[in-house]
Amino acid sequence: MKMKNVIISIKGTQNDPHGEDNVIELVTDGVFSYENGEGMLSYMESELTGLEGTKTSFTISPMGVVMTREGSLNSRMVFEEGKKHCFIYETPFGSATMGVNTTNISVSLDEHGGDMEIDYIVDFQHSVVGHNMFRINVSEQKEECNGQFN
């Protein structure tokens, strides 16, 4: 699959057990490919997310979505609707095994971009630590040639 340059808009909402929402919105450059129901999306985190120096990648397939983070923080989360998966959350301060239970995945992507939404619950030692949602929009970057947009 050929990767293309895209603009990625991400809205991440974390609702903690006390009912408080923490919302992060980010618009960034990234790369994307999508073909025959499978795709790859990747971008570098920024200071805004607190994960500066970390590369975040999403691998999309009919089975679900896998989010991998590599850099200042390392993790691999598997999102499969209606199923719980465990993952190791590595930080500079240590590692912990956590669980992710995906309640909903909505993917409407094609080779030009589109939208993806993942709704999931994170737990640590069988206690819910947050109800999270990613809303991601991918759009092609317009290339400028001779003062005109193509």
C-alpha cells in the first residue's frame, strides 16, 4: 500500500470514574493508506498530548483496529468490538498491564480518508480507570503547483 500525506484531526475524550471529561483535540500531519478494507494511519505526537517524541500508528482491518505507540511511551492496544484485550502500558516510570474493552468501532474510510471512531473502557486490576473515545478524521493534503491547488 502506498502511503500518502494527510491531515489528521483527532478528538480524544477521557471520562474518569468521577465523571470528569478530559478532552484533547489535535490537528497534525501524518501518513495514510487504505485499500480493500485495510489501512494504516500514522503520526507523531506533540507536546500538546504530553507524548512528544512518540509515534502513534493505527492499523485498520475488518477484525478491528490496533493502536501502537513507540517512543517516550510504548503500548499496543487492540480494539475489537465487544471484546476485551490486555496490553502493557510502558512509561519512563515503569510498566503496567491494563485491559481495554471496546464497546463500539465505526470506520468509514476509503483511499481518500474519512472518519473513524473508537469507544472503549480502560481498566487496571479489574477497576475501570476511564471511558475513552477517539474521533479521528483523515483528509488528503492538497498539493500546490504553480500557485494553484490540485
